[in-house]
Amino acid sequence: MNKNIFFLTVLVVLFAGCSDKKKDSFAIDETLLKEYDDFGAKISSGEVLYADLISEKYENMTPGDTVDIAFTGTVNAVCKAKGCWMKIALNDGKETMVKFKDYGFFVPKDIENDTVIVRGKAFVSEMSVEDQRHFASDAGKSEAEITAITQPKKTYSLVADGVLVKK
């Protein structure tokens, strides 16, 4: 009987170790850095979370909370005037507005649908109608789309000190 329990325990441990569990993060290394162009402060090490985990973090935040974080995602929109902001897709159709620390750097204006890694301070806020319209204008939205904005909205934001853009 003891042999059966031992073998059963070994099998459970082996199957648990072989499970195809999805990782929540990855580490930045020199090989990865060769695949990206960098903007702002150098991002050379640290843990990078996937966008679906970031959504969870934002959901649990209230206005006034901040968290230092690095994550990867796909660019939904970028400022067409200067590259002074971008929106990164999260899960469930949500996105985070990324601006750059002290207006110290900009990203290329043609990186929509590109993969990026951003590092900075994440926070939740409420965006005014005026600001929403300004960003819609920067993104090249039509006048009808801009005037359709009539309510403030809760937004997920990040002030980035560094950005990596997939080459």
C-alpha cells in the first residue's frame, strides 16, 4: 500500500510540473533587447507583465493609487502630431493611455499595431470631455467622432519613463 501512495504522489508531482500553465510575466534579457528600439530611460532588466494581468491591476485601483510597473502590449493608437502619447490594448477591449515622463521623449508616429514594452507609474483617473476631444483630434478622428464625446470617463493611464518598440 505504501508503494502505491508513493507512486501516486510521484505521478501527481510530475503532472503538476508538466502542466501548460500560462506565465504572467517574463524577464528582459540582452537577446530580447536586440529585438526592440528604445526610447526614454533604458529598460535593461526587470519583470515585464502581460497586458491581461495589467487589466486586473487597474481594476483593483482607485483614483489616487499608483503602482510602478512594466508591461507589454499592442499599440492601438499614437499621437499623429508628435508621438507624444499612445494607447495600449488591454483585455476586454480596454486600453491604457501612455504619456511620457516630463515630455522628455516621444515615440514614432507609425507604431499602431506594434508590440511595445512600457515601464512607469500606472494610475486610474477620470478624463474630462475636453481632454478626450483633444486626444481624439490628435489621433485624427473625424469631427463627428469628436463632438460625440459628451461624458467624462474613467481611464487607465501610465506615465512612462521608458519604452521599447518591437523592430
